[in-house]
Amino acid sequence: MRFIHETLPQRVVFAPGAAPAAVAAEVAALKATKVMLIAAPAEAALADRIGADLPVGVRHDEVVMHVPVDVADRARKAATEGAVDALVCVGGGSTTGLAKAVALTTGLPIVAVPTTYAGSEATNVWGLTEGEVKRTGVDARVLPRSIVYDASLLLSLPVEMSVASGLNALAHCVDSLWGPRADPIDRALATEGIHALARGLPAVAADPTGPAGREQTLYGAYLAAVAFASAGSGMHHKICHVLGGMFNLPHAQTHAVVLPHVLAFNAPAVPESERRIARAFGSATALAGLTALRETLHAPRALRDYGMPEDGIARAVAPVLAAVPVDNPTAVTEENLTALLRAAWEGSDPV
């Protein structure tokens, strides 16, 4: 067994029902005296609660999916002009992504308060979109110093969005089993993440206002993100980043749709990882376990339902081929990638 694993330096606080006090403690630990509180308008009431005990100098609410460069530039300007010394982001992946964009150029520390299962808060990966191209990168400056997880903040997240976001987290696990830097520790974290998500998501769907399912899903989403940050972005995420940037598709739903197709594509080439996934689901095969979970959750099925045009299949092939890691378990060709994208666009069974 020969490998190198890097564990990212970050505080993780699970504080059920106590997010405002926990966030205040994390900001105090940073010795911050003037923070920029980032939250979309839909999260304004929650941001008010979180910010009540903070030294807020700037409130910023321009949050846009996929973090367009011009949106990031305006947030950076607000942080600089406000002379803030820390960032607190309250929201989903787009909000965390905007805070990361600010930290990338300013070096300001982030305290992240997630309200979805996106997982961005636990990675050192940033993403920016310009035109139809979404660029991603890795930088230690964008890793939040602290995360405060409070399942009570997610009780109002609609089931449909919870399902899509949770399946996005599951995609982090699956990619982490064969990502470009995947190691035994990543695989252990990802396997436990799948197990937690497979238990938590059905509980959320069955009882949306119950905390148990939300907590289990948050736990799984965190493990998924930590594994993904170490293992690196695999075929699944490369496809979704290309499609999201080109067609402005909703992030979580795109991942939820594409996941079974990539799993079916890669699993035969990595039987040990396939068995891990199957065991985590408690099913005979990995694909059978994922299929059963998706049916239980009434998961998103087709990219065309979220705005991808049919001619986008051919347009996406070249940029995806250029982005997929060279060591993907199954060799990717124009032909088999086109078939995968068409099946995901149509919502048909994985090929």
C-alpha cells in the first residue's frame, strides 16, 4: 500500500439548533472585527439571525449560479471597499462559491454556513464562469477556515431540492473512488458517505421536517466533499462543469441526472470500487443500489427538463473530452461519450 494523502486544515462544527452562537464563536476565534456577510435574498431572514451576533460591516446579496466573473468582481470590490477582515457565507454552493471567489484574490478567511448538501464548503476548489466556459481550480486560500453545520437550517429546504443536492453529494463520493488522486483514505470516506446518504435522503423525503434525516445527510455530504477534495475531479464532475457552464444548467439537478450514467460507464472497469458502492447501498450491484435510491426519491432524470438543448449534445463532446482525466477507468471516446450524453439528455436508462 503506497500513497500520499493530504488532509485539509479546517474546523468542522456540528451545532444542531445553535448556528448563530457557533458562527459567532468561529468569527471570534479568527479575531475578526468586521465581516462581510454573504447571503442570497432568499436567505435574508436566516442571514439576519446569523448576523445578529456578528460584527457585520458589509451585507452582500448578489449571488448567481456558477459564479460569473463580473459578479465575483463586484463582490471583491465590496469586500475591499468595506475593509472587512473575514467572510461569512450563508447558503448553498453558489453562495459558498462567491465567498471563495473573494477569498481567492483577497486571502480573507471564510466561515461557511451551508443550507444545502453541496459540499463546496469542505473543499479547496473554486469555480468561475465567463461566457459559456466554467473554469475551476484548487487553491488553499479558498478553503473555509470553519464550517458550521446546523441541520435545523435545512428543514425548510424543499424535498425536490434536497434530493438533487443530496445526489450531488453522492456524486462526490462516486467520483472520489476513482478520481485522479484517489487513495485508500478517500475510498473509505466516500464509502461511508454513500452509506450515510443512502440512509439520510429517504428519511428526508419521508419526513422533511424531521432533523434525523437532515443530520445524516449533512454528515454524508461532508464526508463526500472531504473525499472529493483529496481525490480530485473525475469524469462525472468534468461533464457537469462543462454542461453547467455552456447551458447555465442548475448545478444540483445536472449532477443528479448525470450520475447514474457515469456510474454505469465506469463501474465495470473498477470491480473493487463497484463492490464498495454496492455494499454501501446494501444492494447486489452499485447501479442497482443507485437506481433503487433514485426511484425512492423520484430523482431528476433528463437534462432536457432543465434547459439543455438537443444540439448541445454534439457541442459538449469536444470540451468534455478535453476535460476528462486521462486515467478515467473506462476509455472515453467521441462515440461512447455522445451515447452517454444523449441518454442523460433523454432521461433513458444508462447505456
